[in-house]
Amino acid sequence: IIVDEAQDFHENWWPPVELLLKNPDEGGLYIFRDPRQSGLYGHGNRYPANGMYPVELSVNCRNTKQINQYCGSVIESIIKSAERMPEGAQPEVGVAIEDNSHRSIAVKKAVTSLISEGFRPSQIAILSPFKDDNQLSTLSRLKTIAGFPVLGNIDSISTWQKAECIWGSTTKSFKGLEAECVIITDLFDKEEMPWFTDSELYVATSRAKVKLLLQPASHKSQDYLHKQFEI
């Protein structure tokens, strides 16, 4: 049995997983987890112990070195990049835009610019801490961009992969996925959004493989996002 994203598992889920093995004594259970993401859903604190031994995968092979460095700064950790990974462009932090409708205009411009650079819709994802039915969410105002619909439910994955839409969802919904270009919008400061932890910001930023754009919704958030370059 292979379990991915094991840090999302509640400790009570492991006994039935182990019972799935035809022979618990000789069967194999392989767990892949990112301890830096533990606690995102209040889980990831305990794992099966019998016969288990850790093998640490300590090298980042997804993000450019610039993005990887920024992701590490969010959680105050140094994450080693694979030697052959490109340096890449530095993540971009936009100007703070408090008005939701104006943020949507900024995001549309960013997506249009990426498409003009040659990126396909299947390589672009727009993420927000808020669902599209929340008035604070930029997604509530993004129906189409450059002629492509903005979709973000489980039934839209194949449509997105065919480059027939642009992905738009919550940061948590995109967990486990990745895109060449990721735009994270609606970022308020911690006082206004205490539930959006550094761990969740780390997960969201680490989805970007080539380009990362951050759109703050307050000046405090803008300052915080810029400070990550100094860590």
C-alpha cells in the first residue's frame, strides 16, 4: 500500500489502512509526507510505528530555485534545490489592492500577460483562500479571461489539462496539484485572516513550478510578503 500526502491523515485512519494488507507481517506500507504541511487539516501528528523507518527526501525537484527559496522563507526553513533546477524568476508581489473588483482586474491582466508570453491555459492557476461564492474572493468576479472560462472543481481537471480553461480554486483545493504559473490572490494580513497560516501559504506557493505571483489585499500583507525575500 502506498499512501501519498500522508500528513493529511488523521491518526485514527491508520488502523484500517494497515488492515487492508493481506499479510500485515510481510506486506509493505509506504508513506510519503511533507512534515512542513502537517497540521494544515489538524492532522499529521502520528503515524504507524511498527517496522517503519524514515527515508528523508530533502531535495526540491519541482520549483525553480527562486521560488523554492521563497517557499522556504515562508516557513523559515532552508530547502535544498536540485542542482540542475533553473534559477528562474523571482516571485512577484503586486501592489496592495483592497477592492475585490480591482483585484480581479489585476489578476486578469496578469493572466493575459502570461498567455501573451506563450503559457497555455493548462499552465496557469489562480488560487484564493476564499471560495468563489465569497464576496472577498477574486474568483467570484472571474468567469472568463482571454476567452477561456475560469473553472476549479474536480470535474474541470481534464478540461484544464486540455488547455480549454484556466484553473481557479481555493488554495486548499489545489493541494497536491501544480502549475507552471500560479497566481495567489486575496492575501490579507494575519490579523484579518488568522486561519490562513504560514503552512497554508507555503503549500500554495510551492504549487508554482516556473512563475509565482502574489496579490496582496492589504498593505500589511504586502509588507509581510516582501519581507520573505529578506529571510
